[in-house]
Amino acid sequence: MKQNQPSPVWNEHWRVKNVPETANLVITVLDKDEGSFTDDFIGTVTTTVIAGAKELEIEGPFLKRSRGRLWLKVRRETITTTP
């Protein structure tokens, strides 16, 4: 991630196993300041784990007002194992 940008890009990849199709994904967004021991809470994003590209509002802590947008792509894979 580029530091001190108004529109950060993370380009992160997460792999999680054994997630039910009915599960929700909750992402907590924090702001990291250089030299600070704590991170500032920006907000949260909640979505389903249904595959596809999504544009989501980051909900802030006060009155759930928008704190920005997050773009996310969910990809589901079925892994089969042979006995």
C-alpha cells in the first residue's frame, strides 16, 4: 500500500477455507499513522461471500455515516480432495 494517499489501494489477497456460502464477511478499516502506537478506526464494511465484484460503503462509527467506498472482488473455489 502507498503511504499517505487520499485514495489508498491495498491489492491484498486473502485465502480462507471452509467458509459457508451463507456467511458474511466483515472488514474493519483502520488508518495507520507513522510513529503512532494505535490505529485510527475508519469504519466497517459487511458483505456476503457470494462471488463477484462489489462496491461497498465504509460505515463510520457515528450514525453509520459513509466514510468512503471500498471495492472488493470475492472469488469462491470448490476444492475437491480424493481419498
